[in-house]
Amino acid sequence: MPLSEGHAPRARIELDRLARRTTLVYSLAWSAALIALAGFAVLAFGRARDADFDARLAVHATAVYGLTYFDPQGRYHVEALVREPDIVHGPFDIHVVDADGHTLLYASEPRRYPIALGDKRAEPHDAVLEDGRHVRILTKTTFDDDDRPRATIVVAGDPSPHRAEQSRFALWIVMATAVLGAFGVLVARIMTERTLRPARHALEVRERFLQTAAHELRTPVTGLVAAVEASSVEGPIAKLTHEASRVLEQVLAYARLDADLTEVHAEPLRLDLLVESLAREDAAIEAEACIVQGDARLLEVAIRNLLSNAERHGGGVLAIHVADGRVEVRDAGPGYPAHGNRGWGLGLGIVQRIAAIHGGTFSLRNHPEGGAVATLEIPISSGPSK
């Protein structure tokens, strides 16, 4: 847990991060799906409206084709067409132009779309008028009785009404997508909190248990130690009593560190001076001045545990080296076995947790000349020490 995150338990911080990440991932997936569906809906609606408009153009062109004809003398007859007011006076301009560019028929009054008739593509296409308006055009070739192409039917219409309808549809889709997206985020948050509720409850139970255990266990053990000291009892009983008290404090300290219930007050401090103040006067110390960012109380616990572990299990402290935020304690024991369990007990477990809380590391290794070396490394601070 970085020191900047304050006194909140690391497990709670990680749960909060997990909740935020889960909500974010679900929200992004939900939003991506909505955006994809919305885009598909807008695209499909637009294509459908364009296809409907082009079909209406084709219907009018086919009607003109079927209701007009060229006689053997080459005259163009439109008598049947003029009896169809829905076509002649419909929403589209209808031009019939011969091969020389002469207009044979203009079936719309007044002329709405002064289009250029040079483009005779058969498929529907857009064109821009001189006044900036957009027009949709479809052409169809008409033949005489000998199946010779004689003229081109040109049908032109204004696509802006149905495209405005497309824009309104797109706007409604965007609004609906935004509403559904917000609803999805809310649902994601609620479901995430419900999913993590058992974990949060378990953390609360663990915190309450540790607080209760610390109180209920310390009270009788402290009373027992006080009674032994008051009665001046010597020998195994006194030794076992003090050992039980020490182990209990280590267990509770480890549990609180593991649950991140210990408050951390970080400040720049001289690590070399802290080590020198805790080591025995006759200890072989090689220390260089170095400032680290840490909690003096916790680092004191860690260093005491390093020294105590070397004294109790390593045959005594052989050498201490402090430099660049690193504390190395070499003991006089046989070192760690090449194979087998290389774990550590409560004391060194506490050192490892304190190192992690400070963003540092803790490691164990064997020295080439004998003995084990325990190394605690804390990030160096750039600020002045206190």
C-alpha cells in the first residue's frame, strides 16, 4: 500500500479499486454494445429510407416509360401520361431528353429543379444545383418499336425531407443511447456493490475480531506478566510468561499489518541513525548517512525484529551494513539450507509486511563466508530528515 493512500486498510482500498475497475469495464462494454447497435440502427434506417426514396423515383420513371412511346414516324406520344396527374404533378421533376439533348417532355410545373441533363447514369445519384440545393436523380432509357434507344427519362426529387427524418431518428437514437448508457452504469455500480458486499462484510468481521482479540488476549497475558514480575518468580515460568507475551504481541502485530489496520505516518528520517540507536553498542556497524521516507515506529519494529531474529535463531549479529536505504543484518548461524523450506516466522513476516507497506522489499540469502543475511530495503527520500 503506498504511503500516500493514508490510513485506509489495503484490502478496502483494493476492493474499492476492484469495484471501480469492474464498473468501468462493464460500463465500457455496455456503452460499446449500445453504440454499435445505435450505429447499426441509424445506418439501417438511413439505407431503408434512401432505398424507399429511390424506389419512388424508379416507379415514376417506369410509369413514364410505360405511358409514353415513339411511333414509326419518330413522334413522341405522351397522351396517356398527361391523364395521370399523380405523376405529372407529383413530387418529382420528370424530363425526357432525346439523344441530341432536346427536351421532349417536362412533366412538372413550375420547374423546381433546374438540373444539368448531361449526367445520364442509370443508378440513382446525388447532384448539387447552382443554388446549393441537393437533388436525387434517376435516369432510364426509352426505346422505339425497333428497340433502338431514342431518349432518356430523368426523374429528380428533393431528398432533404426524408434525410431530415433520418437526422431526427439519429437524434432520438443518440438520446436513447445516452439514457440507456447511464442506466447501464447505474446497474453496473449496483451489481458490483452487491457482488462485493460479502467481501466487505468479511473485512469488517476480521477487523472487529482483531480488535476484540487484541483486547481479550492482552488483558490476561499482561496481568500474568505483571503477577510474575511482582512475585519475583525466576526460572522457566517467568521465561515462558515473557515468551508468551512476546509471541502474542508479534501475532497481533502481524495480523494488524496483514489486515492493514496499522496507521502509517511517513516522514523523512535517517535510517542509519535509527539502526545505530537500536543495535548493541558492541555491534559491528558499517553505516552511511541515508534518508528514507517512512514511519519511524514501524521501521523501528522491523529493525528490532531483524536484530532479534539474528540473536535468537542465527547465533548472534555478526555485522550490520546500512547504505542507500538498505539495511543488511548478517548473523553467525549456519545459514539457510540449500533445499527445503526457506520461509520465515512471525518476526520476519512482520518485517516483510512493513517493507511492503513502505513500497520496499525484504529478502534472505546466505553469505558466501557463512551465516544468513537479511536485507530490508526502503525507498530513499529526497527531503530533509526529521
